[in-house]
Amino acid sequence: MANPKIKSSAQTAKKSNATAGRKPAMKSLYSKADLEEIFRRFSIQRPEPKGELEHVNPFTLVVAVALSAQATDVGVNKATRALFAIADTPQKMLDLGEERIREYIKTIGLYRNKAKNVVALSEKLIADFGGEVPRTREELMTLPGVGRKTANVVLSMAFGQATLAVDTHIFRIANRLLLAPGKTPDEVEQRLLKLIPDQYLYHAHHWLILHGRYCCKARKPECEHCIIADLCRSPEKIWDIPAPLVELPQQNISAETAS
């Protein structure tokens, strides 16, 4: 009888290293039926969810989202109402100038650097895109101060594309609920895109943000007000009975974000 082949320690180590370099396949804690039901309920609660950053056109949306980094929508809206009233195009923003832009947005965190970015992105829009906001993620991400999240928000809100921008709320929700856990926003985005039923993808971004902002809050989730409490797999959950599934009043963005 032939002796069985014994793998050398080097071969074993090589295989172990190769295996360690691979990410294990993600298996969601939620079944397809669970996911369908979660987003079905969101769709009933908010049939037409909206982003809460005030804007008047794609350009002002790009600026508003860029300004919202490490800032609240409420704070950005208060600062940009007067700014957008006089500078709603790249050329008008350039004519205003960096110093005056700073005066409008000085209540927003990192306002000096953000003012520079607003000027730089306005210049690039004029130089490279004829003053128009581009409609692809790759082109949007060439603009100063615009990353993947900002690009995805603009593609969705300005151009009606089904994208998923992972902000702090969605990142928290995905990890807290063990819905699509990940260490980075990009990782969470890719996992959510694989899990969210296609028919719900277009609004999923806003549903998850609003759920995180008003119900599954950062400091303490309000489980007793949650419409998916019975489906939630979060270890932090303290309530199992879902809140009544009723349609919320239509959003009044100016009133809500100003409060």
C-alpha cells in the first residue's frame, strides 16, 4: 500500500495564507422574505421619501451634499438658503467669490475648506462640463469635494438613478441590524445592493436614512416606534412588537429641516 502524501509545512502555510486573504462569503441573517417585508413596510410608511437637503437644481444639490459632510442637513439648509438665492449656478458662485461664500457657510463645520471646494468644483464644472452637472458617478467624482457618497446622492436625487449612498445613518443601520455589516461605507454599499429587492432599490437610500434619523437613532434606538421590530435581528433590540404600519404625512422639507 502506497504511503499517503504528507503536505510539507511550507505547502500548508501557503494554503493557509491564500485562504486568509479571501473574504468569507456573506450570508445574511435575513431571508428573502424578510427583506421583501422590511422594504414593503418602509414603502407603506413613506411611499415617496425625499432627501432633506434643500436645493433648487443639480448644481445646488452637489454643493449642498458636499457641504453636508460632518454636518447636519438642518445646519446646511440654514446656511444655504440665502447662498442659493443669489448663487444657483457655477458662474454665479464664482462671481460671489470664496471670501463671501465663507460668510454664508461659516456656521458649518470645516467651512473654510468647503468654501475652497465650492469654488474649485464650480471652476471645474465650467471648464470641463460646460457649467452642467455630469450624470455619471465617475465624472462627478472628479469634482473637488465630491466622493462616492455625494455622487450617489446626486445621481439619485437629481437624475433619478437607483443608487445607494451610504451615509452615517445607513452605515449604522446596516451594522446595528446586522443587515449588511461592513467595515467601510463601500463594503456596506456593495452588500446592501445585493440584498435589497430590485423593486425597492430606488427609494431604499432615503428609507434607511429616515429610519436611522427618526427611529433607530444613534444614541438610543426607539424600538417601540419601529415598524420592523419583529423582523429586526439587532442584539440591541429591546422590543419585539412592530409599531402600527400607517402612512406618515408627506414630508415638508423646509419645515422639517428648519425645526
